[in-house]
Amino acid sequence: MFGGREIWESRKTPATAAATRRKVTARRATSLNTPARREPYTGTSPIITAPRLLARWPQRGHIEAYVTTGPPQWAHTAIDTRNTGEVDLDRDRWDRGEPTQRRGGDHNSNSAPASRPGSRGIVAPCAGAADCLRAGTADSLLIAMDLDLDANTEAELAGKTDALAAWLRAHAPVAVGYSGGVDSAYLAVAARRTLGAEGALAIIGRSASYPAEQWATARAVADRFDVRVLELDTAELDDPRYAANPSNRCYYCKTELWGRLVPVAHARGFSTVVDGTNADDLNDYRPGAQAAREHHVASPLAELGFTKLDIRRASRALGIPTWQQPSSPCLSSRVPYGTEVTRGRLRQIELAEASLRRLGIAGDLRVRFHDDLARVELAPAELSAWLAPDRLALLTATVAQAGFARVALDLRGFRSGSLNVLHGVGLA
Amino acid sequence: MTEESRGDRSSRNAVALAAAIAKLGIRCALEVRGGLALLLPAPDEVAVLQQDENRRAVLSLAKEHGFTHVAIELPSDHRRSSTPQADAPLLRD
């Protein structure tokens, strides 16, 4: 299943090319849904051809590799090279093509660092990988990714942020549908910086499906960046079409949200209403997007090609604390389609997740509702530690206090759209 | 059961999955909820699943037997008293 190949990486200037050229041995796995491609990898293309690698290392000895086959498919793998040895993908899992169905979005790695110099570490494929590469050594991978691609990406991102500023100026004043999530926080701050305090308004729709913790984050970001905020109550749970929890539940939620928010924005002189939909979202199952279109809500981030990764990087550059915040869909996303969404159930889920956060659980976290059973999904990096019997008992007791009779820990860990997989809901 | 899961339900084989997991040396009961295989291991088996390779093996087996999700439930005192032996997986559907 693997097609071996050598990748050569060089700087663009001839004077430095010889000194910086590095050889990276790489193999790409074919995926279930993407045919292997054999074209040479030059490392100079900012976006297009497969595979694209981006790297940055926030601290010595740690790199994050972003592997894509061109948008929108990409995967995120963190490789710890502090005890540099060889790193190798878990070939068995790649060979099984597992998992390969998810497209776009954020994906955490499932990695185990090499335990001592010279030992082999295992980097398991992250969720969402449709096509990836097999690295010969961590050092080579690190060097290869540093030389060109980071620079290209910075230039590319600067182009997008300039384009966003121009877009906002052309459509001012702008009201942002604001949740305090990664995307809308960036958009609200960008609008405030571009248009000034009077030119941007962030509007929060509050309901039982919106976690109080996220509301607090939203307010904190707005305060810090001097973004004007307006809050509206929404009542999607009073709509029986929403409460019945069909697979297009988000359509009814967004219909309620935009139906309330857009008239208020217009009445206050904000002719343009925008949301934080990004380019990755366009490849996911998002029935709420239809409601946005029906209410003439624009999505400049998606329109200008901002991926989730772009937004995280741009947020980090601006010092927006949400840059590393896990994705945070509404609480109803924890309830399987077809199971009624009620305020009580949402409260249970919210309590359970908040309690688990207080235990120190970081990264992606979901408490999935299965009637009497809560199924907890943790970031893969957290999983092993919480499978220790005493900690699992603590986790179980904590979630049970939220009113669940039974508590289970998912062995695979967090999967975005996990319930879609369980219930067979795919891309529209 | 309120769930319908992706894939061919007829390909799901809880009995075979329980047997395959037992062959790994992990003693557990198995409860099926649609595409979710819920493992109820003996108390002293939980730590085994801390190992990535053991977890991957279980996940792989579950996929082979038609399940999309696998979760582990810590046995309550009640369940602990009725924990099955390795060769006698408890199946509940």
C-alpha cells in the first residue's frame, strides 16, 4: 500500500540551496478515498500539490507537522523529538486506511514519543488523514519542513489577512454572529481592528445549547479586544423540529439564530452580517449553512480561503487566546440524531464536561449522550492516563454526578462528528 | 436501543468480537448498542487497555466485526460481582 519515494527540499535561492538541501525519505500511504499521486514534491508550492507540509516548533525538540494532500484534506500530527530517535508511522493503521473518511477540521494526533535516544517512536495516524506521509527520521522531517514551507505559509496567510481587511472595509459596518469559538473570535477581533469600535458589533445568541463556559470565553475575548457585544436570547429548543433532533437540526437552530440576529443588526445600522464559517467547513456536513444563505449572512473566512489552521495561526499572531482552543460545537451535537434534545439533557452534558475540565482534562472533550449512558471522548493524548483504573473511577464518578447512570470511556478518543459516523450521516 | 449505525448491521458479530478480544487475553463482558461495542472488563483488566497497542488491537478487532465505536465501562460493584471468565463472554444486546 505504501509507495516509497525520496523528497528533496531546498531553499529558493541558489546561494543557499546546496547548504540547505536535505534529503527526506518519505512514503505516502494511499487512502481509501484518495488515489496515490507520484508527482515530485518540490516543497515550493504554497498550497496546491500533494503532499503539503507545514511545520513550526513552539519549543525546542517539538514539532507539529501538518500533512495535506491539498485542501481540504489535511491532518495534524504532533511528533515529539526531544528524545530524538526514528519516528515511524504506525504502518498497520495506515495500511488499514484508518481513519480516512473525515475531511477538514482539526485533528489531534495519537502519538507516542521515542522513549530514549535511538529508540523508535510510534506516530499513529490522526483522525481525518486521507493521505499522509511516512517520515524517514524526525530530524529530516523537521529540517525539510522548516526551510520553505513555513515561509510560504506566512506569506500566504498575510495575503489572506490583507484580503479579509479589504473585504471588511468594503462591507462595513459589520455585525458578527459571535460564539467565542476559534473562528468567530478571530473574525470579531479582525473586524474590530479593521473597522474600529463603531464599525464592528459581535452578537451572541444565548440558549441552553450554548455552554456557559464558552459564553464566558466570548465575553473575555471581547473585553480584551474592545469588541462591542450584544446578546440575544434564542429559543431553538422551543421549535419541535429542532427538539426532535433530525440530522438537519442545525438548520432549525441557525434559522432561529439568524431570524433574530439579522433584523436586530440591520435595525442598528449594520447592513452586513457575517459568520465564522471557514473553508474547511465547506467540506463538512453543515445544514446550518443553508439558513445562513437564506438570511444573507456572509462567510468571509470561507470566501477568502481561510482554513481552520489559518485562523489559528492568525489568532495566535494577534494574541487571541482562542487560537489553541479546541473546536466547540453546540451541546446538542452530543445527542444522537433522533434522540430528543431537551434542556435537561443539555444541562447534564454541560455539567459533565465542565466537571471533567475541572479535573484537568485538556484538549478535545465530548460527553456523548446515549440515554442512560454517557460516552466520554478525550483527546488521544489524554486517553492512556485516564485508563488507569483509579483515574477511570474518578472520571466515572465525576460524570455520574451529572445524572448519568452509566459512564463509558471511548477507546479511540475524540472524533469530530463521531455521532455522524455512528449514525451514518455523511456529507450533504 | 435508539440507534442505527453506519454500515451493514448484519456484518456485526458481537459473539465473534467477544471471542477475539478474549483471545487477546482481555477478559470482559460485551454489550452492544448499535455500532457501539461496550466493553465491561474485569477490574484487573482495565489497565491493560492503557497500552496503545492493546487498545489498537481491540479497535481493530471491533472494526473487523462491524463496529464503529468501542468504549470501556468501569464495572460497578454490581457488575464486578458478575464478571465473566475469559472463556465466557457475557453478551447483551
